[in-house]
Amino acid sequence: MINILQIIKTLEETYPNPICALTYKKDYELLFAARLSAQCTDARVNLVTPVLFKRYQTLEEIASADISELEDIIHSCGFYKTKARDIVMASAMLVGEFDGKVPDTMEKLLRIPGVGRKTANLMLGDLFGKPSIVVDTHCIRITNRIGLVKTKDPVKIETELRAIIPPDKSTAFCHRLVLHGRVVCTARNPKCNKCTIFAYCERNMV
Ligand code: SF4
């Protein structure tokens, strides 16, 4: 039987400062940083967004941006054509339908171009302090290894984690999984001998 509360407690002690790795100053900056982070590292995104948000300082400016100039700025993040189009269309929607603010419900967030449940959960948790489950590659890998879930389906993982993680712990728990996944429970060669949740991990119970 997996002891989820003990896992949460141990990760809290191991990673006392579970902040989002993406840097931002305004609500929509986090939204677009998250869009850029698909198939790209947070470190790369954090190099690109200061340039992007210096060139375009308001949502209105992004909404009316020359698309090829914006593409050039975000080019190094990959999938730059799709991402540029999403960012411009999302800016127009935020201005036109949401009073220039990132909305605070899953339903509204999912209407924004380029926003899926992962990004929507990130917004709910980090911008609005609502319980969120951000199912990214680290979350999928580690929760399966630990034995909390037995599926790679992000929606199923979100549902199953919501059922066992206290709501007030869920946002930080997912940030801690990212930290754990980068340093210890890496995709290849996880460092189980240095893992603080080793004793609770199903991978080591066979
Ligand atoms: S014991 Fe190994 S597989 Fe389990 S969470 Fe730790 S690093 Fe990952």
C-alpha cells in the first residue's frame, strides 16, 4: 500500500521551495511561457521570454504583432510557427473576451488557443492558488514508478491523483515532482540510492 501522505511529507522536506521554474511578471507572461515550454526546456524559455515581453509590452501589442517578427523571437523554442500563432490568437482572446486577464476557471482556460489541461492547471495553481494537478512528463514518469498510478494517460493520472492528494497540497506536490525528476528520478538511470522517497517507491518493493 503506497503511503501518499508520507511521500508528500518527505518531498516537502526534500524540496522546501517548490516554485514554478518559468519566470514571469504578469499573468499572461506565465501563460505564454507555458505555451513556449512545450517540447522545450524551461531554461531556454526563460532566455526567450524577456526578449519577447520587452518587444511587446502589452497584450494588445502581442495581438497585433507582425507574426514573422514574433516567430523570429521565439524561434529557438521550437514549433515556433504554431506557438506564435497561438500566442497572437490567445492575446486577442484575452483582450476581447476576458478583459485582458487570464481567466480563473478550467472551462474558460481551455477555450484559449494552445491551452490544454496541463497549462490550465498550471494557471489555476500558480496564478490563482486553486488546487491543481499539472501532469507533465516528470509527473507521468514518477507517479508510475512510485506506483501511485498505472497509466500514461494524462487525464486519468490527473483524476487519480486528485482522488488521493489533499487539494491544498496538490499544486506544490507537482512542482516538487519536477524538481525530483530533474535531479534524482531522472528519465534514464534514476538515482534511487539518493532518493528520499526510496522506502515508499513501488519500484523498490519487488
Ligand atoms: S526510488 Fe528511484 S524510481 Fe522511485 S522515486 Fe526514487 S528515484 Fe524514482
